Amino acid sequence: MRFHYVLASAVIALTVSGGTAYGPAAAGQAAARATAEHSASPESASKTSWGKPVFTDSFSGTKLNLKNWSVYDDPHADGVNHPRRTRSSVKVRNGSLQLIGHFQKPYGYVSGGISYNTNQTYGRWVVRFRADAGAGYRPVVLLWPHGKWPDDGEIDMAEIFKPDRLGGGEYLHLGKANRFVGHRIPPSVNFARWHTLAADWLPGHITFWLDGKKLWTRKRGTGNNNYIPSTPFHLALQNDQGCDSGCKPDKHTPKRVIMRVDWVKIYAAPGRHLRAVLHDPHGKGIRGTACSADGQLLATADSDGHINLWTHINLWTLPDCPLQATLTDPASRGASAIAFSPHGTPLAIGDSNGRAYIHRTSP
């Protein structure tokens, strides 16, 4: 979500900024409208068969489930390049998650954000939310990489720049140079009202949806023209103080600027279940498995000291994946644990005789 401000300003400048107030009185009117709109929540007309969600949260009750979510807590950030966030700015009440922008002593203006604790490669993420109008805060719904940023990428489902919450942008990042490409969400979309965002991420493309209508599809490219990640990501929900650009509240900003999330649904990609049986060529039984972060290598450890490496572990091609190599534990006591580094290679092997081995692999 970094470095979008200049691009977004050029795009958003094409829109008409008048016609919508965002002072305290307007915030009250928006809240009344939002209550009436709370129940309508079309997801999408996607033709992909996603099945049942692997995770849902309707934020009922009074506490956030910390088994599923992590709360950002960085009140001493500079508030310009990095938003100031506090745990007390995150609440669950009245049937929704609330990420609250406000002034908190002794830190100054702060806001709230959370991230989902489970990472996955490919899938569908659906979020129903709205955001109060008010300068000094930028609501963001995004997918953040489990690995290294910006190398592994970033998927921004919506960044809402304007204080009146009219329109926004969606972006894809990838690579060490933080290459990104974006698409405008039109100013006819008022995010001060309830809307349902969705992102469908598959190996060949990413499609963004709003209230059941397709907004943008980006297909996988080659070289520097590719913006489709292939490593695990997790959902993040943020009401960013400072907007990554030093934006500040003004005389129209309400004392509390709240981003409300009604519910979240997460789906696994079709076919991310058993597609084939891989037979251990040594027939001693599997003691452990590990998959590389890019999804291209699977390692299986048997009880006779062998590590088998399977290549091209792709959800579409798994039945045809070949055996690349068999590694032998010199101690021949059997591997007790195996793991890839977060960036794919090397592979670490721990045996039952107290030894650890590092093997550099290549798909």
C-alpha cells in the first residue's frame, strides 16, 4: 500500500469533490443510512465454484477472537511514514468490528488495525465494511505477504484516499523495486455506506469485485509485467492514521472516525484438497512433510532416512508432479522434522540422532 498517493491524487483529481459533507452532522446522517443498508450484502457473480468458506467472522459479541486475529500496536510510530496504532482503537460491538481513529494521550492521533493469523496461497476473500468520512485517516482492505515485502507482493482490495470516502483505488505490488499497477474505484461508490469487496486470486489472475460486480481483472504476465503473487498472504483490515503520506485531521474531522467491518469470509482455491496420492518409493511410511513457500516443492520424510523432493506442486498439476531427488540422511535414523525457509529454499532436515542438515534445492 506504499507510494500510491501521487498516483491516486492524479486519478482522484479527475473526480468532482463537491456535494458531500463530512462533518459531525453528516456523520450522524450516514450512520442512520448505514443501519438501513446493513443487511444487503451481495458477494459476486463469480463463475468459479468456491464451495463453503474455510473461515467466517461476523464479529458478534464484545471481544475479538485473538486465536484468529492479531491486533496492531505501534503507538510510537512517526504517524507519517508509519501509522500510529493502538490496541484500544480496536473494538467489537454492535455486531461489527470497529477500527477507531481518534486522539489518544500521550500519543496524539492514532487508529486501529488487525490481521488474520492464517496465511494461504490463492483463494477468495470477501469483506463487508463501511468507513466514516473524515480527513486524517485512510481505510484499507488488503492482503499482506507472509514473507518479505515488497519482494513477495501486496494485494490492495481497496484504499480509500478521499476524506469524503468517494471512490478509491485497488492495487497489485510485486518485486524488490515495489512495482505496482492500479485501477480506480469510481467516485460514484460512497464507502461511507456499506459495500462488499471481494478478491479472487488464482494462479493465472486476480479479479476484484464490488457488490457483486466485476471491477478489474489482472492476468499473470511475464517478467516485470507480472503482478500476480505466488506465495502465502493473509487478510489485513486497517484504518490508517496519517495515510502513509502525513495527512492530518482538519476542522471538519469528527472526534472519532470509525471503519466498521460487518463480516469477513475466506475461501480456499478450488482443488486445494487431495488431488493425487504420491507414493514413497522406499515404502517405509511418511514421518513428515513440508511445502515450499512458492508452492513449487514438496518434501516428504520417511522412517528410513530418506527425504523425497517432489517438484511443480501446483494445484492444477499435482497429479503429474515428478520426483526430483531423494536425499539420504547419513545417520539413517529417519528424519524427525523438515522445513523450507520462508523464501522457498533451502530445506532444513532434522534427524532422530540429534543432527540437522541444510539442503539447497531448486524447482
